[in-house]
Amino acid sequence: MIIPSPSTYRPSLSDFKQAAERIKGIALRTPLIPLRTYDEDPGIVLKPEMIQPIGSYKIRGVYNWVKKLSPEQREKGISTASSGNMAQAVAYTAKLFNIPARTIVFDTTPQIKIDSIQKYGGEVVRKTFDEWVEYTINPDADRSFLHPLEEFGLVDGHGTIGLEIMEDAPDVETIYVALGAGFLGSGIALALKALKPSVKVVGVNSENSPHYYECYKEGKVVDTVTKPTLGDGNAVNLGAFPNSDKVLRLVQEVIDDVVLVSENEIAEAIRYLAVENKLINEGSSAMSLAAALNARIEKRGKTVCILTGGSIDPEKLVKILK
């Protein structure tokens, strides 16, 4: 980690507001859009982060993180290890600051994400999962490294989503958000609960990558098996990383529950959002809606689903739509 951000770091409301000022004019202030339905109002609105300049919410945390670096740290350039969206945010942000960027991705990362990284001028290095994990432990020293699973300095930038939700929907009762590394859900929860402690934040995992679901249930980091999933952007085994207990502790503090969704439910959510709301979502993004639709409105009340990004392979999307 580059910025002093120990595992005890919990941003205050003031920190979130400062982050919102840093990213103003860079990240969009995304609107809340009602889920289109033809029957009874399900009480669900959507926060469409796929309309951000890079197609995902990651620009919020990454730009804010780079902005907080010292001039010396920033001039070195930046790097990260990512399944795709973080890498795009790093490459895009580096271009804004006119500094070099290097991104280490899985050898299974969708080509559409690779193409986007390279279009922004980022260097892309493909690695196997084991090599990817090793890089997070021993990254190249010639760049300021943004650790995807340990950089608590991302939390305040990501949490600006929570501030916007409270401004636009102060009567919100439940938030659904996919959990990958955990910093997005934790940041949103911290910002929301600073303004309205009664808000319930529900994390979502796919059945094929139940990392936080299992760890949350066991109360500690456990190894989980990751199978192929439409939610590939959030697929991770926390047990493979030496310090993941620190971010798990944060998730346990601020996330009220973690639920699972099936591959069929993710696919149906992708299809529904594309056909009815005209919003293209990757699997990790659509998981929030899939989970909300599984819960009774009497239990969840007015609900916001965080749609995290839209980087889905066209071929995969066409198959789902058919």
C-alpha cells in the first residue's frame, strides 16, 4: 500500500465529502433510475455506474487514490492487479495525470476489458491466478502499486456513491451491492450509515464464487472454490491472500448480510436490465438486482441496487439475450 491506510482506517463523513470534491468533474454523479416494471411497483431503483467514463464505479476510488498520492509517488506511475475494471480505471486515470500505468490481469480476463485498458494507453500483463496472487505480494517497485485487496485508501472514493444515494433517496431502506474485494460495499455502507444508521446494506456473491458468503458465515477467512461465473469480476478466493482477514473484518462491521444468487438468476437480471431498462451490465453488476428480486418487498422496503459496471463480452451478452 502506498497511502498510509491501515486496516483500522474507517473514513468519516468528512472524508467522504472530501473525496466527492476530489472526483468532481471526473466521475459522473449517476442518477437513480426506477426499475421498469408492468405490474406492482417493486420499490427498486438502480444506481447505474456503468455510465461512468470507464464503464464502472472504479473510477471513483482509483482517481481519488491517485489524487491523494504525493507528487513523487504519482510521478513513478501506477500499477494494479485486476480482473479488468480496476485495470481500466488505473489506465484511464494515468492518462488524465499523464503518467505510465501497468495492469496485471488474469489470463481469463474478457478481451473487451483488455481492449479498453490498451485503448487508454495502459500496459497489460497476463498472468495465471497463482502468478497474479504472487504479484500482489511482490509487485514491481518501479510503480506505485494499488493493491486490489488491501488498499483501504479506496474506501472513501467508492463511498461517494453512498452520499449520492442519501441525497437522492433519503427514504431508502436497503442497498444491494456485489462483493468482490469488499471495499465498494464497505465504503457505501460507511457513508450511508454515517447519515442514516438504520439503512441495511446487503452484500451479494454468486453461488460459483461464495467467498464473502462463506467467510461471513464462518466468521473468519476460509478457502472457497471458485467456479466459472458470469460474475467473473467479483470471483475471488480470500483464502489465497495473506492479509484478507483485515478487509473481512471491515465487511463484518458494516455489511448487514451476505446472500447468494445463481448463474441463472444473474443471466436473467442481465437480460431484464438490457431489454427493459436499456442498460448493459456485466454479470457482477447485475447480481445486485438478482438478489433484490429474490427478497420480498415487505422485508427490504425501498431498495437501491448498485449496478457496478458494463464490461461484458458481446458474444456472452448476445447468448444471454437469446
